[in-house]
Amino acid sequence: MKSAQKENDQDVHHSVDMSPGAILDRLRQCAEVSELCRVLKQAGQEAAVHCAPNTRGEG
């Protein structure tokens, strides 16, 4: 049973597409996500600056 489980794990790893094109696509997706996170973080900071006085007054 254990050896069969190991074979299954290896099959899962081999099924991952490691061709240069697939790796570039994955890296591009990661770059887009991190860029999106950076933009959202910056927008969140700006929103916090604009909203802070209002929320303090209402609080």
C-alpha cells in the first residue's frame, strides 16, 4: 500500500507542466497578482488617509 501511495505522489508531481512556456505563464500570473496586491495596498492606504478623519469623527 505504501509503495502504491508513493507512485501516486510522483504521478501528481510529473503531471505538473514544467515546460518553459508554462513556467513563464506561471511567473507572469504571479507578477500580475503581486502588482495587483501592491496597487490594492496603495489604494487601501490612500483610502485610509482620506477616510480616517471621517471615521474618527463618527466613532
